[in-house]
Amino acid sequence: MEIKNESEYERASDRADAIFNAKKGTKEYDELQELLRALKKYDDDFVKMLKEQ
């Protein structure tokens, strides 16, 4: 999963909030892990872009 813009970021963040308490071993837990990785990458890329300005 790759987040490409602020709108996708907001949707991913909302979904992560909705399934935040997912139990390990469930589909929701796997989805949450993927969402958190994508959100972190987007955040890291955004901070990197700001530093380069």
C-alpha cells in the first residue's frame, strides 16, 4: 500500500483509528499493520521534503 496524497492519508488514518484495537492474527490486525507502515512512510517522506526546502 502506498499513500499518494493528503486525502488518501486522511482515509488511511481514519481506518487505522477504526481498527486500532484489532486482535493479532486477524485480517484487521494485518490491515492495521499495513496502514501504519504506509502512514509512517508518508510522514517520513513529508518531513524529508520539508527539510530539503
